[in-house]
Amino acid sequence: MEEVRMKKDWMCPHCIEEKGINPYWICNSSLCLKKRKMEPTGIAIYQAREQGYKSVAHLLMDKLKHDGWLKVNDDDDDLNRH
């Protein structure tokens, strides 16, 4: 939390996605994942760290990149394959 408080330009992953800065960086809450027709991760931080990721969000971002998922447009809440 202290690191986040120190960074004035910090944005949560969901806000970053909405601004289009990084289309793979999504909120990993169960509500947002279900909205995108994705399986909620549950408590996946241990799995993410075992695989070398800093967070579950980083794990999901990498998975989305490798699986070829892209957000088609800002009006569409679903992620679509390209």
C-alpha cells in the first residue's frame, strides 16, 4: 500500500484497461472475470508466484497474450479472439 500511495500516477489494473494503456491488463476480481466469460481464479497468488509472476494479474495478462485474446473495442465488455 505504501508503494501505491507514493506513486501519484498509479492506476488499478481495471482503470488501466479502461484507458486502453494495456489491453491485456484486466481486473482479476471474480465479477470482472465472469463478465468476460472467464473462470474466476480464486486464490491464485501462490500458483502465480510459483510460476514466477509478481501477481495474479500478471499471470492473467501473460495468459491472455499467449492465448491471443484482445479487447475488440471500448464498448464491448467481452474479450474476443483475433
